[in-house]
Amino acid sequence: MTFATHYSPAGCRGNAAKWLNTATSALVALFLLAFSATGRSENATNASTIYFETVFQARQQAYQASRTNNELACQFARACFDRAEFATNDTQRAQLAQLGIKASREAVRRDPKCLQGHYYLGMNLGQLARTKSLGALSIVDEMEIEFKAARALNDKFDQAGPDRTLGMLYLDAPSTISIGSRSKARTHLQRAVELAPDFPENHLNLAEARVRWRDLEGARRELAALEAGLVKARADFTGDAWAAAWVDWELRLQKLRTQLQTASKIKPATSPKGAPR
């Protein structure tokens, strides 16, 4: 893969109306998400935009020359998602996502067992969801279906991408009016780490989730595992395709370190008799 998937914390598990009004920034800031625009350096963003635009143009040309070729369709769908990560507005993001959705749907229609077709259909649906508000709910349901289909075909694809995306989907979606589930999120995020322990995103996602769940010891374990593998990861995930990802990962890593360091300095409250509460 030439992109990482980072999901913004939702924090919207209140009433339905509130969540619906904030669906874009909460649930599907997801894709997404992949990098927070405020978390990238301008140089990394510009370099990545140029890189993914070049790839997009090449994949689009190849696909248009052979519209029934599933491999080319999936490569184009992937390029649509990657390019949409650096869209400058919702209109551009939606247009790119729709192109990727169409190509993926055609690939899956021709071959229901097309792994990449299912996976990139889910990813591009996520990009489209970022541009919606009320319409995001139905899109989320379809994303779940496509990621489950991809997982059934090959759970190791894209550095355990199916489990990673499902985990974040369950983590950020509301549990009352959507598919949100802490237990499912934990299961899939842990599985992603087990399947692809060398991929920084997997440890970061699980560590950040554990912080949200107040499982600080678990978060520290993930942080330690992540830091132990950083040298190898920097050698494995390098080049223009990963420049923006590393900016995002480093910022999140520093935030995680700060959160855990701060938490370790807070003494537990005590009762009047001196016993921990």
C-alpha cells in the first residue's frame, strides 16, 4: 500500500441528532482520514500530492485503455483513494471517491471474490462519507460489508488492512445508532497488530484506542512495541509514497508519549484513611 490509514477520534456517542450533525468530523473523519490535514507539514503534503497525482493520472490512463481488466480497475481505485487524501475540498474528494467506487464495483461485479475490489470499494466509500453528513450512516454500513468481504478473502492484505479498518470503524462509529462496538474494535485492532506487527499504524491505532479506554498499561505495551520496531519500519516504509504518513505517525507518536508521561505523574486519589480509592 502507498498510504496509511489514521482515524480521528470520534467522541460522539451522544444523541443521534448531535452525531448526525457532526458525522463528517467524527465518524468518517475516518478516511478518512488517513492523515489529519493539520498534522502534515506543507512540504510533505505538497510532495505527496504531486506523487499521488502522477500515480492517479497513470492509473487512470491505463484503466481507460482496458476497462474490463480487474487488476487495472483495482489499481485505479487505489489511486483514487490515495489522491483523494490530498483533495483540497469536498467536491474534489467526492469526485475522486466516486471514480474509485465505480471502478471497484465493476471489478466486484465481474469477480465477486476480487479482494482488492472489495477493499478499495470500502476505502473509497470512506472518502465519500467524509463529504456527507446525514448520508454517512448508510455508507458506513456498506463499508463494514466490504471490509468483511476483503477480510474473508485475505486478512493480511495491506498490512492487515481489513482488520485495521474494521477496528477503527467499530471504534469511531456510535454504538446507539450505528455499528460502534468497543469489543469488536478491540478484537480487530489487536488482530491487525498480530498479523502485521511491523506496521506502525497498527500499534498506533491500538495504543490510542487503549488510551481512550483508560487502559494505560496496555497503551504503554503498544508504545514499547512500536518504538522497538521503528528503525525497521523506517527502512521498510520509505520514499515519496510514505512521506506524509511518517509526518502523521511521528506527531501521533509524540502525542501518545506525552499522554502516557503525563498520566504516570498523576498520583491516584486516596480516601481519608489513606487507602487508594
